[in-house]
Amino acid sequence: MNQAFDPHFDDCTWTDAWARIPIIQVVPGVYESFTITSWEMEEADICGQRISLSPPLIVRGLVTPDEELWMSDVPQERLMMFNNAQASRGRVLVGGLGLGLYPQYALPNVSGMVIIEQNAALCEPVEPLVKVAAEAHGVLVDIQIGDVETYLRGEPEMRFDTIFLDTWATLDAAHLPTVNRLRDLAMNHLAEDGRILLWGYRWMVRLFESACEHLLTVDPGERAGWLEAATADRPEVYRLVEPVLDHFAGQAVDDIDAALEWCREYVISVK
């Protein structure tokens, strides 16, 4: 993999530093196409680790009209955004505005920022707080309405030292082909020695590795049936894992670590 992207970078790496940095939160209320809610958390799951929060943490969540929690600033989100922000430098391109966590965490480290956000309604509550934070740090932030994939497919208007992408809704390994395509498009917009960061990438790869491990511990003659049953309602997952089934067809896997290394190399390249 190009040195511009490290597939082993893990934005779930634990640190409590995120908790010591104040953030400006979105104002709760009913907006054009969503509602911003607020609640208090005394405990939280952070990347598989259960922690107590003392004092309790007030968090925000964006809820869609069908009552789906679309995004939030819960502790796991704060940790992951903080870790990506700490790895960011120079002129930054951001795909996805979110609730403004990443820009606020990254501003002390960067010299400028362009944010591409597809949902114009989201800018109403989030853009002002990002601009306030940017002014406090003396950093120019340009928020544009548009599709980041379309932007990345275009000819580079400028080169970026860091490109951070966060446009997929969930940490699901099935997103990896799409994320990999975005990553490769982003390469064309990097400055020399630039870096690409992808929200939750290592998490999604670990999920894929876990699925591979389950598959490869099944008797070779039963794997096809097991995979079909396990992905009956997720055809996109079947398509993603099928090459693993084919590669190890008829083989009993004795060295699971070597097998998972092959799976990892495959999934960080698949598109």
C-alpha cells in the first residue's frame, strides 16, 4: 500500500486526551430535516471497552424523522475523531462535516481546511460552531456543499497534506470496497508526503478478519453452505467474502495467522 495511507492506523487506540479538550456542541432543537437531541451518559462503550464517566457527559445526537440516530458525539466518536485529528497536519480536505468534532480537534494542528458536506441542512447548526472554533485558532475553514466523491473524481484544484474521509454511515466491513475507491481517488489530491485518514478503517478490517476466521474454521466441505446461510440477508457481504472462500477452497487452514494476513491484504485492495 502507498505510504500515503497506513491501513494499520487504528483510530480506536485508547487515550483519555479527548476528554480534556472542550468542544462546542450543536444546539438541541428541531431543524429542517432532523432533530438534535441531548442526553447524559454515566457509562459508555468505547471500541469494545466499557468505561465510567465521572462527571457524567452531556452528548448530542442527530435523529432523522424516522427516529434513527444518524450521528452523535458520544465518547467513542470523540475518541476516534480525536485520534484522526492528532494525525492531521497542514492543509486538510475533509469529506463529511458530521457534528463538527473532527474540525474542532484538528484545528490546533492544521493550517487550513476545506470541508465537503453533501447535506446542506446539516450546515445550519454545525457550520457556525466550526467557524467560531476556526476563528479562535486563526485557521481558515471553507465549508462547501457537494459530494466528496465527485470532488475527488475531478481535477485537483489544490493539493492537501491530509485528507480525512468520513462519509459512510456505519462501521460495517461491507463498506470497504466503497471506502477503498474513495481512498484511491483521494491519492490524486495529496501533496507530496500527504496522508489519507479514513474513519474506522482498521475497525472495519478487523470485522472482516473476524468473518474470515469464522469461515476458515469451518470444515472445507461445509464452508460454502455456511457462508451462504450466514449472509442470506446480506448479499454484499457474501460478494465481499466469496473470494476468501475461493482462495482457500478445499484447504484445511493450519496457520490461521497467515490466512488472515492474506484476507487483510485482499480486503484493503478490493474495490
